[in-house]
Amino acid sequence: MPGFADSFWTPDYATGLGVLYGKLQQGVTENRQILTIASLRADAEEQYGLRMGEIAPSVDRMTATGFGKDDGASVRKAYEGVRTEMVEASRNHQKIASNIRELVVAPFRRWADGHDFRVQTSHDTLQARIKEHSKQVEVVKKLRSHYFNKCRVVEDLEEENKLAFQDPESSPKVKPTPKIVLPSEEEPEEEEEPVELGDRVYPPEEIKGLLLHMLNNIKLGESKVPIIGTYQNTSTGADIVEYLQNHMGATNLAQAEHLGQELVDNGFLRLIGNMGNTFANSSKMNYQWRPRVFEITGIPEKKRPLMRVTSVASSEDGSGSDSPIASVSEMIAGWNPLNNPYPNETPAEKLRREAGEADERYKGAIRRLDQIRCRLEEDVIDNLRFMEQCELDRLKAIKAVVLDFSGAISNVIPNLQSTVDNMMLYQETIQPLGDLRYLLENYRTGGFVPRVQAYENYYGSVEEQNFGVDLEARARVDRKRVPILVTTILTYLDNQYPELEGDEARRGIWLHDSSLTTIHQLRSALNNSKVDYREILPKFEIPTVASVLKLYLLELPDSLVSSQVYEIVKTIYSTTAHETTEEGRIKVLQSTLGQLRLVNIATLDAIMTHFTRLLDLTSADEQYTTSLAQNLSACVLRPRFDSSLTMDERHAYRLIRDLFAHKDVIFGELKRQSSALGISTSSRPRAISTDESNRRAAMEARQRAIASKSRATSPAPRQRHRRDRSSGASESTRFPINVTSPQERRAPVAPVRNSLDVPNESPSSAEHPTVNTQSEEVEFATAMNGTSFVDSPSDVLESNASSGSISPPLPETASDGSPTPTPTPAPTSSEFEKRSSVPRSTARYARKPGLGSLSNFPTTATAGTDSNRSSIVEEPKGVTLEDKPMDD
């Protein structure tokens, strides 16, 4: 039975919670009514007892003239007995009033006040969380709009710049005016003189190498001097002394300072920010490398950016900072009265910077919204579970109140036994679980399906995101048919099953109710697609890993089996048994699933392969299979919107049961049909892209489509596909198809043993063939469009080798006549070589007719038919496909 945590969810959170807390407030009012009726009954019993106590004194005043004179013992004793019963009845009624107040009213009033406080506190807490979430949603919308607008403005500006700098096509080309270049007399270069540093004289070549080494090893920066401005290419005295001690043999600070002073004297350094030209070992003293150093070494000098106010005077050697006038000019150029951090920024650079800043703010808001949403969902789950327990306790408390109330009366007044019996019957009619089920069945608003606000990149990229992202977009980024996150989790669980003790523990991880806080911690760690999932998964418990896979499927924008085919699936299972056969239902399911995108089919096949293998290996009973199917139903198929009509439907559950029972038949036929019909990814509908970079091209295409609709069309019928003719089989497929006779896939009858227990004797390979699940995925992926859903066989071997363990062979189970999926043995390496050697044409093989719609349910074959076409319920033929690398 679903609980509060699975039944009061809506996209805006507030609607479902409002329904629940409305019912909880109704329960608070019911508590007050129970207290009121018990208090009034106690007051009535007290008044009744007091009035009965006044009877005896009233009749005693008549004793002197009445029974006091009577000597007859029988009549008098009868009177006295009646009088005594009156007094005893008075005491009994007063005792009833006291018992009701002590056993019922007082304790239930204390409990009801606490229950009212708990409900109000929980309501206020969730209300504050919802307001915070709503406010952040509005902030995200505003930041997204601002970010998109900035990006559009940048694009428009770039296009305007491209058009502005293009020469007009119609204007005549003007020939450039020829220029006469006179040869200039080369001035003789002045030879550099040797430089003396310390006790050594350096020739020009050595001084060049020394200065080059200094510039590469001494930290260069910029220094700000008040009023004057900022100096480029500066180093502190401490950094220069450290270099002189390490590389020029200065044994002490005195020698290092002497060498530094010689660098200053020879015109390589100059002191800035202080008077004089003395070199000192200090981190506060800054020295600027002169332009002569950069001319000698050939390193480009780092100069200040172009200012609006240029220097009006400079020295002859180009060092404008040596002149006081140049310093003042730099100060004026650096003057920024508006305190603008980007004074010399061009409009294009400003727009790009603002677009980048808007993108960062939008990303930050999305991250904060995701954190607020996760925290809100955690609080909602915790509060709903707590309120469910509180409501159950309230109903039990009311039951106890009615029981104590009836006990207070029945123990004192035997004459009211019939009334007490009726009250006991009323007490027996109170069923807390039944009332709770009634509340859920009549007021539930929807199951737990998180609505993720995913980051929408302006250019359509979904990198660095896993949860809440479209399945096909994620698989396209991973360059896999099944997202890497799904295959990694399934592989990790396959490797962890042998380490668990017993089949019960292996089956229990999928039904374990993990904490949503822990699941969100694992989700947060896995939500970055650039991390190594194999390092993160071992840090969490196995049930948490299984729960995060279910959460991943729930957070998809659309269910794994698209909600667009929900009505078709509903019609399939709404058809009565006498209208169609089981084979017909499976065929229509194949046709329905064939409408899904390839990535959905591949992911569904990988998940169903995992679960059918788990059910077979652990010998799961019917009860566990039912619980597992119910647990996975919302993850695989759900309607677009929950309503009172869809919440009680079990079509998703029945679909999963059929996938469990007929997985090989359904997906095997899909493989064969897709290979025979030449289905490729280009014919599959893709998700709507949010990329707005090509919006202008899309707008022009839309205008052309509108114009084409206005033209008259030819009355000639369109060329349609003929089901009785195969056309272009060899051209439509990229890989050869080898049709072979179907082999018997059911495993022989063998003794049943535990799933992953090591047998006493190792059976021969002929009796227990090893199943390679990776090869099944390769065959299915190649059947879809020649692209492998998993890595190549060599990659599979490498991944198995790197994992440090090899999956044990799947044991054979006894055949009981049920349609249990049986894995196919993996092809050997020689088979792969044969498949990829020489392509063979498929023109000589007949194409299978397309599957019909719901109206084409296969029925029982009529006798005497003359049709040569293959029946839609006949067994599908096996196909062998060539594995090729992905091209998308």
C-alpha cells in the first residue's frame, strides 16, 4: 500500500501538500469533537449522580410516618433494598463521571494538543520551504531570460560587425595608390660594451644570456605608487637578492646587495617609489627593469594598456615614466572619476563580459535551486512519513478513547450493558488502517516523481549533467546507446551480487527503502559526468546504489517507455482475454516498443536483462516478482499527468510483468525487425533541442514551409510503402545480415541450486555454457543501427580484466513451461572476425511485414488459409549482425 510519501506530490508541491494538511486539520477538529462529547457525557453523569443522591434524604424525611412504623420485615426490606440501590446508583454515576475525566478526557486532551502542535509545526516548516523554492524558481527564470537576452545581443552584434566590415559587392574597386619606397641608409649599430658585475667582466653575448636568465627566474609584477600610478615589469629587492645568491655565487647579503647596486649603476634596474637609486635587500623596495634589458634580451616588454589620455612628453629612449610630465600623464590617464572597473572596455567586450557574468549567475542560481529543491523534497518526505505515523497514532488514539469510554461505563453500570455492547460494536468498527487506506484512495494527488530544473545551456550542451537530462541527449554526449551511468551502475551491481550472503539479500536491495538524504548525496556525487563513477559507487551501500538508479529513471523528463504510448499500452491491457491471444498481445507490445527511440529501447533492454537474470538466478517467487514489478512501474512507464483515473491503473505493472516473462521474444523480435527494415538513428524522432544558436535558420525554414503550404499540391497519390514488396534492402543497411535458422534457446532441465553459490563439482562447459551479457548488448545494438550500445568485445575484456573479477557463468534452471528469458551464449572472437570480413548482400532475404496497430491483433489462425505471407505470430528468425564502431 502506498504511503503519504508516495501519494501527495504535485509539480508545484503546494497543491498535494494542501490536500493532505487539509485532511490533517480535519483530524484535529475531530479530536476536539471527541473531547467535547466525552466531557459533556461526564458532566451529565455527574449531574445524574447528584440528583440520584438527593432521593434518599428526601424519602428519609417520610420514614417516621412510613416504613418506620411498619413491623413487616418483607415489605420494609424491599423498600430498604430499593433505597440502597438508589444510593449505590448515585455513587456509580459519579464514579462514571470521574473515570471518564481521568481515563479519557484528561489524557486525550494532552495528546490532542500535542498532535495539533505537531501538525501546525510541520505545515509551517514545509510552507516556508515551498516559499523559498518558489522564490528561487522566479529568480532562475529571470536570470535565464537575462542570460538568453545577453547572448542574443552578442550574436546580433557579431553579425552586424561581419556585415559592417564587408566590401559592397556592387561598388567599383579602387586601385590602391602606388607608393615609392626609397632605400634608407642603414645606420651602423653601436656595439655593446662589456659589463662588469662583481669581479667578472661579461661580454655582450654573456650579459644577454644572464639578463635573459634573470627575467625568466625572477618574479616580475606590477607595483602601484600613490598619485604616480602603476609600474610594470617590477621585482622586489628580496627576489633579486635571492637570485644573486642562488645563481651568481653571492655568499652573503653584502655581496648580493653589491651585485644589485652594480645592476642599478649599469642601467638595468631603477628604484621606484622612493628617492635615490640605492639597491637594498627588502621586500618593500621595488625595482623596475629598464627597457634596455628587454632590448638586449629580445623579450617583449609588458607595457600598460592604451589609455584615452596619452603622454604629452617622453624621453628620447621611450621610457615615458622617467619624465615627471609622463608620470602626471599616466596619473591622469588612470583617473577614473566614475569608479568604473573596466574604463577602457569596448562595447563588444562589455557585451561579452556581461553575457559571461549572466551565464555564471544563471548557473549559480540553478545550483542553488537544485539544492533548495533537494532539501525541500527531503523535508517533504520526512514530514509526510512523520505525519503518516501521527495520523495513524491519532486513529489508534480515537480507538483507545472509545474503548476506555465504553470501559468506564460498562464496569460500573451493568444495566447499560446493551448500550455498552453497542458501543463495543462501534469500537470494533473502527479500523485505523482502513481509514488510512480510504484517505489515500480518495485524496491522493500523485506519486513521487521529482521535477528537476536542469541547466539549459544556450548552445544545447548537456555536459556535466546526468540527472534530469533527456536520455538521448545524455547518450549522445557519452557516445553510447545506453548512458554510461546506467551501464556502470548495472555492472557494479552484477559484480556485488556474489559478495552478498544468500538470494534473499540479493533480491532485497531493490525493495529496500533507502533514505532520500543518502540517495541525494550519491546523486550529487554522480551528477557530474566527468567524475569516475567506479570510484564513487563503493563509498555507498548497495541498496542506495540501486535506489539512485530508480531515482535517475524517475527524474527523466519523460519515462523510459514514453508517456506518448501510455494510451496504447492502456488499450492493450484493457482488451479482454477472449479478444486476443497472448502471442497477439506480445506482437502488439513489440510494435509499440518499436516506436520508441533507440536509446530508450537499448536502456530498457539493459535494465530488463539485469532483472530477468536476477529473477532467474535467485529463483524468485511470485510474491517478490509482483513487488519488484510494482516498485519499478513508475520508473518504466507513467502517464504525462497523474489524475484520479490513472493512479489506480496497473498497466505499467502488467507491462513489466510481460517484459520479465517475454524479454527474449520481445527484444529479439525488435532486433530482427530493426535489422531487416534497416532502421537507423536518422529515422528516429529526437528530442527537441533547446539550442537557439540557429534560430535565424529555423525561422527562415518555417517561412519557407508556410509558403509551400500555400501552393497547390499535385492530386497524384504519394508513393507509399508496399508491404508485399521489398525495396532497397541492400542499400538501406550499412551492415550484412546473416539469417540463420532459429536455435532452441530454452535451457535443458537441470537441478535447481542457489543463484551465485559455488557448486561442489565444476560442470563441463557443454553442460553449463557461459553467458556473456556484453555480447547480447552488442548484438542488440548492432541490430538497431549498426552501432554498439556497449563497448567492443576487446573493451569488454579489458573492463573485465580491470575489474579484477570475472562474472560467474549463469546456471541453468529447470524448465517449468513458463516463458523465462534465456541468455544467449557469447560469440567467440573468430565469429566476430568472420562477421567483419566480407559484407554479404541482404537482397535475397525477404523483409518481414511491418507490425500492425492495435486493430491488427493476431487471432487464432483459421484452417485452410492460402496466404503465403508469414503469420504475425510465427517465431522470429535469429539474425547475426556485424559489430561496427559508432559514427555519431
